[in-house]
Amino acid sequence: MPLQVYNTLHRRKEQFTPLHEGRVGVYVCGPTVYGHSHLGHAKSYVSFDVIVRYLRHIGYKVLYVQNITDVGHLTDDADQGEDKLVKQARLDRIHPMQLAETFTKSYFEDMDALGVLRADIIPRASGHITEQIAIVESLLAKKMAYVANGSVYFDVAAFPAYGRLSGRTVEELTAGARVEIKQEKRHPADFALWKKAEPGHIMRWPSPWGEGFPGWHIECSAMSMKYLGEEFDIHGGGLENQFPHHECEIAQSEGATGKPFVRYWLHNNMVTVDGRKMGKSLGNFITLKDAFARWDPQVVRMFILQSHYRSTLDFSDQAVEGAAAGYAKLANAIGNLRERIATAPAGGDPITVDLSRAGEAFREAMDDDFNTPQALAVLFDLARELNGALATGKNFGKPSLEAVAAFFETHAGGVLGIRPGAHGAGDEGLLPGVMDVLIQVRADVRAQKLWPVADKIRDGLAKAGITLEDKKTGTSWKKTS
């Protein structure tokens, strides 16, 4: 089955066919950098990380662009309120760009810990003011925008297709408009392309309409089209950005170019806590740094991938602990495999696991709109099959065992980004090597019949949450806490 993706624009799964054969352009809305990232951010960026990884796995050359929003995102996500960075910077008594640098660095630290690959191009909104002004000028020239009191607004009446992504009509938007909508707008649904900077507003740039700053939506149109072209394949982001952000992107981009903007719109669902969206404004979020203090970043990644990217992910300690247990099972199977490889003969028996069947099942899952829960189930089934084979005590050959290891590395590691032992933060990545040394030392003292020393090593590791299992084929270990 060819790759099927759920296209929000048409509200159905569709066969994926890129604009240019063999190449895929992907743009994902990046973070607004005014605070530390939380689990809601991780849901989005881990999801799209896997999507990009899988596209590359099946042979596409992917150009992945993800922006940093460091100006223009107002506190009510539309055209009212303060710039989020300016407001937080004032509270912290620092310059907004200092705040942006601080939390951009924090964001990348968290994503690195989660094993999220860096995008190929990471543009910043504040670095693309010229491109944004050029689009606004084009829309004004086409009479799809108008100037009012030093600000520029997009005229939704000039774009009849406005609302097709979200399914909202202009009439519905008018009926739901709030009484405090700025009087300078011609229509309540019109949105800002450029905002006049009031006295004392720090983030400001010169423009043909006076000093000001770009609207939130225009930045993504400018940056995506600059690096991917006026029409490209995939635009991703959180479901909460479908309206107004992505709806406005379509209107202003297609209004400016006269061409279709994006072929496939992909939206990840949100993280919830007791059924409510996790978010900074609700005060019910957990930062990734706090999460990493409690759980291995790879466990957090596993927790996220156990839900489909289009499904909600309800956070609880119990749910993450369940992911930790699953991760430990996978890690234990791979650890046992590595241990056998180290002592396996070159000419032993082939191991009796069906990698061909597992590969087909994995691809079938991922071709069905990137179904990571089902893909993980394939890996767990293979791990159980592997453990059963290893438990027989047969003398399997190294090439056969290495083929299984390569399968896990390609599918668990390369596609899903799950690499037991290759932790993203702290010193846990050293653990397998340290355990190899301790197991060898214990084997040496047992050979010398120094049983109290051997027992002391075993009992000490048990207190530290690591269980040793002595078998005919050697000693293996697993984490129990």
C-alpha cells in the first residue's frame, strides 16, 4: 500500500504524491520562544520528527524547515493584546531578544534530549522582515489588503475561499466576533499583516506604512515560501493552529501568488490533563525539563509515540510509567541481543525470527498515516519473538543476530527515534558500557570463588534499581526502577 496521509484540507486520507518526484518539502510551525517547552510542544515536534524520518526512510530527499517565532505572536493569538515576548520580557526586565535567545536555546536542549533531529533550515521571524513586507506590498497592489492607521489588514472579502481549511464561514466569524474588535478593520474576520508600533514598543522595524512589526501569520508564509517555493508538499503544526493561523497563511499566500499554497496539511492533536488541553495559559503544563528530571527523555518519547499523532494524548504519571515499562522491555530484549552478539560464533544457526514479516507489518503501519502505536506493537512482538528464541539456548550465528540488531536500529532507532541506551540527557548513555565492565568484574571474582564480593556487586546493583540475571549463556541485566 502506498503512503496514505490525512489531509486536513480535504478531511480525508489521501495517497501521498509529492510535487517533485523523489523530493519532499516540509514546513512545520516552530515554537514561540517566551518560555520553556512543555509536553504539548514535545507531542508536536516528536510527531513531525518521525514523519520526516519515515519519509527519508522510504527514499525521499526531504528539505525540512521549522521556524522560530520571536516577534508578532500576540497574547490572544489574533490581532489583540501584547506581543508574547514583549510582555514576558517586561516581566523579566530584560530585552525581548535576550528572552528569545534564552528560550530558543532551551528549546533546542529539550529537543536534543528527546532525540528530535534538527530541521535543515531554522529561520527566525525577526530575520525575515524584508520578505514579509514584500508579501504585504504584493497584497496591497492586488487590492487584497488595506492600510488603516499605520497597520495593514488582509481583506477576507477579497479571498472567497477563506475558511476552507477550518470549515468556518465568514458569516460564522462575523456572528462570533467580539464587540471590542478594532474599529479600523473593515470586517471582523480581517487579520493583521503589519501592526503599527505604539510608543514604547521595543520590537519595531521601518516599513512603507511607518514603524511597526509583522502580524503573526505573515511570517510563516514568508519563511516557508522563501525556502520551499510558492507551492510545496507538507505544512504541519498543532491542531490549535488550524484556525486562525493556518487559515490565514493560505489566504495571504495564495492571494499573493495566485497559486495553490500547500498540497497536504497535517495537524497533530494536543496533550490533555484530565481531558483539558495542556497549556501555559491554563497553568496545567509540565515543562520538559521537569519531565526529564523524573523520566528518561526516551521514555517521554515512547509515551508520545504510543498515541497516534492525530489523537489526543492524556498525561498522567501512570501513563508515563506504563511507557517506561514498555521501554524497559524493549531495552531488555535489545540488551540481551547485544550480549549474545558479543560471544556468538560466525558459523552458528540462523535465529528463528521473521524479519521479513516484521518489516512488512512495520511499513504497513507507517504507510497508514504514520501509525506509530501500531509500529511500536510490531517492535514489541518482534522483541517477544527474539526473547523466546534466545531462551532456547541455541547457538545462533553472529551474522543472523546482527541482522536482528540492524532491524531494531533501523526501525526503532532510525524511524521512531527510540534507541535504548542512547539517552539524550545526563550520563545514562554510559550505563550499558559501565554494566559490561561490572558484569565482567563479577564474572572474574566468581571464577576465583570470591562469592561475598560477587554477591556484594549483585546486591548493590539491586539497590540501585538494576537486576542481574545469571544464565547458562552469561549474565544479563535490566533496570527495575
